[in-house]
Amino acid sequence: MVLLKSCWSPCIWTNSVETGTKAIAYYASALSIVLITLICYQMNGGDSTQLYNPLFEADVRLSMQIWGTFFILYFLGLIGASVLMVRGMHLGIRGMMIPWLSMWFIMCLFQLIFGLWLLGGYYIYLQGVFATLCNWLWMSYNIYCWLCVYSVWQILTELQSPNIELLWP
């Protein structure tokens, strides 16, 4: 049974989850490009003093270079997984959707854990609590996007399942 039959959000609205999944792939790629740009800026000495920044406590000389490189490679992989997901949808190969589903799930899990860390470490600052709530609101939107793509996975599973009829008198 398919989880969602249409893809609706404040940014994306369509009657079919297939079209919504293409828009979600574009959203994931655009988001990755913006975050790669931000991380490169911070790695080159740009401002990273915001409390809600995942690289907030990173040292510009060492730990930011290591974690920034890791994040850049991750987001480049997410762009590749988005392209692979759209190609897999066109070909009807649901295995090509697995990298995107797993990487997006990891990103949502990171948002949850980062919010818990932010809340636990900086709960005395109201701006930290507000940043955590905004992060979790964004995470809930990303989970909805994951559910839309997972619905396409389920549609492909139903289309590819064998329909065996017993021809026995």
C-alpha cells in the first residue's frame, strides 16, 4: 500500500508523487549547493559564530577543515544521489533510489541529534531553543520529503511485484 498519493508542502504541490519527487530532487540539489557554498566560505575564514551553525565550535585551522571537507563530500554525494534517483524513476529501477533515501535519512537524523545537542548544551539561551525549534520544523519538512520519495519506492515495488495466477482447474 502506498503511503502518500500526492505531494503537498508549502514549496511543492502536485497531484502525483512522481512529479513531487523530481521537485524534491531539485530541492535537495539546490540545498546542497547553497550549503557547500556556505561551508567553503566558513572554511576560508568566514563568519561561523552563530550558535545554530553546526560548525559553531569548530577551529578554523583544523577541525573546521576536516568536518567541512566531510560535509562538502556528503553534499556532493547527495547531488549525485538526487540525479541517480530521478534517473532510476525514469527507468523504473528502484535500487537507484536507495542512495538518496539513505543519505536523506542520515541528514534528518543529523538534524534531530544536532537539535538535541543544541538544546542540551545551550538551553539557557532563548535563541538556542528557538534555533532548535526552527531546525526541527525544517527537519519535519525534510521527513515529509523523504516520505514522498518513499511512496514512489512503494509504487515501483507494486508495479514490479510478480502477479502470479494459478492456472489450476
